[in-house]
Amino acid sequence: MANLLVRGIDDALVQSLREQAAAHGRSAEAEHREILARALRHPKKRSFAEALMSMPEVGEDADFERVDDSDGAARVFG
């Protein structure tokens, strides 16, 4: 296993790390390892269906119906 030395950390940040570690019942070093692991771990890729299911309900299907604009209205892009 490799070692990692981090210098120049603000005292308040170190204190927050110690407090968070104590709240989780582990050493500051173990807490630091966990924070790094969570931050750098690749997130699980979601399927297309999972992505769709996570979208909020924003209206009825009728709200998104295609409008027929072939009645000679001015064209916006040409």
C-alpha cells in the first residue's frame, strides 16, 4: 500500500476531520481514507431506464404534444 502525505491543511479543516472521524468511531486517518475513497470511486453507471425513472413528473402527456405549425406561420429558422 502507498502512503500519502498532505501538507498545508488548514487547522479548522483538520479539526473538522477529527470531529467527523470521532462521530463515525474511527481515527482521523481512517476517516481521511474513507473520504478519499468515496470521492474517487467511480459512480455506478445507470441504465437509460433508470435515468428516465429518476426524472420528475412535470406534466401530462398532452402538455408535450407536437404542435402542427404547417398553417403558414412565420418560420423561426429560415
